[in-house]
Amino acid sequence: DTVKSGVGNILASIGIVILCGTIIGTILEKTVAARTMANTILKIVGKDRSVLTMGITGYITGIPVFCDSGFVILSPISRALANRSNVSLAVMATALSGGLYATPCLVPPTPGPIAMAGTLEADLGLTILVGLCVSIPAVASALIYANKVSSKVDIPAQRDKISALIAAVSMF
């Protein structure tokens, strides 16, 4: 009974948020909203900063959408930007991952930060502001790592499926 009521209370407080995030992710996937967002960010930061574009796109998308769903949604955009800017796909994937993982870990409305804010009885608005401020250096670190370390791994954006599978297996 204790477990049932505890899990029920947690799901009652964050269930709607999870549902809304899933709906937003589906909308981003089924429409061209994610591509439009990436193109808009690319116009703002400049065409030569496609890695920064992927980090920012991941950062924004990671707020309402789970990071794994966001990666699936944004991977084709990452591949297209890598191909267009002649950057290794490893760099783009690292930048995208850094953006996608920073906000779901630290910024509500994702379930983890909401659950912690509820447990600690913290002000949700303040939690969002602090989470946004703390996640920016995390994304910046991921972008630095992508440019310094991931750039040493050359994964072309356009290739056949067999060579892509071989490259993915060889990385592990």
C-alpha cells in the first residue's frame, strides 16, 4: 500500500508533464518544427557555426522532450548539417547529445527535476531558472569536447549503411 500510494502520488504530480512532453515530441517529429528551429538557429549564429547550432537545438528541444526521443528526432538534422558544413558526424552527435542531456537532467518540466523540486518543496519557477543557468556551462563543456576530442574521429555524414554500421561497432 505504501509503494502504491507513493508511486501514485509521484505519477499524479508529474504524469501530466510526461504526457505533454511526449505530445510535444510527437509534434516535433511529425511536423517540420525541429528542422525549422535548427534552420532559424543556424541563421542567427551563422552558417559556419553548425556545431553550436546543434548544441542549442538540443538544449531547447531537451526541455520538453526526453533526450533519447530528441536524439532520434534531431539525428537527421544533425547528419544534414554535418554534410553541409563538412564536419564529422561525431562532432555533431556529441554537440547534440550535450544539448539534449543538459536540460532534461536540470530543468523542469522533465520528470527528474520536477520530482526533486516536489520532494524538496522547492519553488518550481526558481528551479527552472537555476536549472537553465546551470545547464548552460554543461552545454558549453559538451561543445568544447565536441570540437577538441570528437573532431579527431572522422565519421562522414553521407555513407552507405554497411560502412556506417562498421564505424559504429568499431567505436565501441
